[in-house]
Amino acid sequence: MIPVAIDEVCAVAIAEAFRGDGEILCNPIGTTPIIGGRLARATFEPDMVMTDTISVLAANTLPVGDPDAERLVEAWMPYRDIFDVVWSGRRHIVMGASQIDARGNQNLAAIGDWQKPKAQLLGLRGAPGNLVNHATTYWVPNHSTRTFVPEVDVVSGPGYDRVAGLSAAVRDNHEIRRVVSNLGVFDFANDEKRMQLVSVHPNITVDQVVEATGFELVVGDEVVEPRLPTDEELHLIREVIDPHGLRKAEFGS
């Protein structure tokens, strides 16, 4: 069996979040999420469309970080057209989270009191619109009590408690599909809509995940390891999608 690295496990876990999406815009942000999205499209979700991260929809599988790679252009997709796709709900985005809490509230804006923050971050960006219009997955490469917190300082992307009192149209479109970190995979598929541990990555224990989380996780009786990449997926990750190993920067290697 070919040895598998943690970055490849995480890329496959992100890819799995897109399983069953069909004809939507796959819109992952960041190196590892882009690898996961392109991997899903190249294997089990061929009907998804993806941008080249600039302005066009590309039919071929592009390597990350290579602006000169040959593109088989399907359509033009300038930034302004993204909003039409967002409002239609036919999009699944992967965003980061500087903080995230048990109900899925995400913070990308600031750390500390919003009126005088200790650190100014990206801002709300498009997170509010994303969360009330289509499926969202989060990628957190550094799982710790600083990122998985009891309460986020600023709500950029609303969690399940925030949308509970809103209209049915909002509630029906609000879905936090997965949270993938460098320790495990999480979802909210329980009656309380609280973050629950789905699987732990190889060589990681449930106790390690619990200790690195600043709130009480929902943990079932049986927590499994995620699906490992197939030989075909390893080939795609290593030779086609990320031949220069750019993904490893997020893992300190």
C-alpha cells in the first residue's frame, strides 16, 4: 500500500464533502480546498463546474498555483457573475474560519471586541450570503482551542442557532456540510444541530480532538477513520493537481 500523508487525507476529506452535489459550482478557497474540489470533479463528481480561480470555467483538471497552465475553457465566469450563482443556491463553497463554535458560527472578521479588536482579519466578506443561500464547508488547518471556541468574537458566517428564528426560505437553504481540520471531520447531523465528531485522521485519537476543542463536542459511540485516498486519487493529487506539493505548506512541511 502506498504511504499516505496527512495533507492527502485532508484533501480527500474535503473532496468527500462535494459527493452528491451534481451540477453546481464547486468553489473552494485556499490551496488544500482547491485540491479537494478538483479531485472530486476529476473522479466522482464530473458534472460540477469550477473556475480557474481567476475568470473562466475550465473543463480540464488544472494544477494549483500555475497561472500559465493550459485551460480548456467552458465559459467566462467573471467575479460579478458569481453573485448570480450564489443567489440561485447552485454553489458549494469551502471557506476558512479563524474561529468557529459548536453551532457553526464562523468568524473571519476580527479577534476581540469588534469595536476595538486585538486583531483585524479579512472582514465579513461574502460569508453571510453564502450561509443563507447554499451549502458551505469549512477548512481549518490548525485545530486548537483558539479556533474551536465556545463563542466567536464576531459572526461572519451564521450558524444553526442564528438562523433558527429566520424564515423557512433561509433555514431550508442553510447547510454547513462539513468542517474538516487537521485532526478530523465534523458535521451537524443531529437533532441539536451541534458540531459532532464524524471521524479522526490516522494516528489521531478522540481524546486529542476533544482536548484541542474549546467546547463540548458531540461524540458518538463509534468514531471511525476517514476514507483514505485511492491509488488513482494519490496520482491525481501528486502528479496532476499539485505536482509541486504546495499543499504541504499548510501542514508545516
